[in-house]
Amino acid sequence: MKVAASTVWGILKEAGIDPAPERACSTWADFLGSQADALLACDFFETVTLFGVRLYVLAVIEHASRRIRILGATTHPTASWVAQATKNMVMDLDDAGCRMRFLIRDRMESTVPRD
């Protein structure tokens, strides 16, 4: 069910809740900038080796530092492979004292072959 913004505004006004002034001007770029220290983005890309083998590479970028982490490469990425690579990364980040809170990801299932 979709609810119009004016309906939400009316409910908030009736309850005596004023809208936050920063809501109207907050953008996706503002959010990314304010949360950069706690933000990771991940995706697969594919490459072909010199021998013609297609590899799927799982990469993560730390937004604040722009550091890129290659979590692994495989000819056949499975859900369990991705989960293990992600767990390994989380343990590495934890050991380094990094506390990431957000992970941006694409619909990875559409970019890699199904199991």
C-alpha cells in the first residue's frame, strides 16, 4: 500500500510532531558522506585469464578510505562461497578495529551464474 506524503504530514501534524527540517534537504550523497566511516560497498566483476578461464571476483570498497579489498575469485561463485568470503572479511575488519554498519550491494544473483 502506498501512502502519500501529505497523508503522513497530516498524521504527524495531528499528533503535534513537527517535521525535521533536515529531512527535506537530505540527499543520498549527504547520507554517504556522513556514514562513510561505517560504509562498505560490494559487487562482483568478471575477468578472463590469459588461459581463457572466466573468473568472478568479489570486491569490497571501504567508502571512507576508498580501500579496495578483493575477497576472492572463483569460476563458480555459490552462496556458501560468498558467505565464507564475507565472514573472513568481517573477521579481518574486526581484528583491525573497524566497525562497519552498512553494506551496499547490487542484486548479485543477477550478475553471477546460478548454482
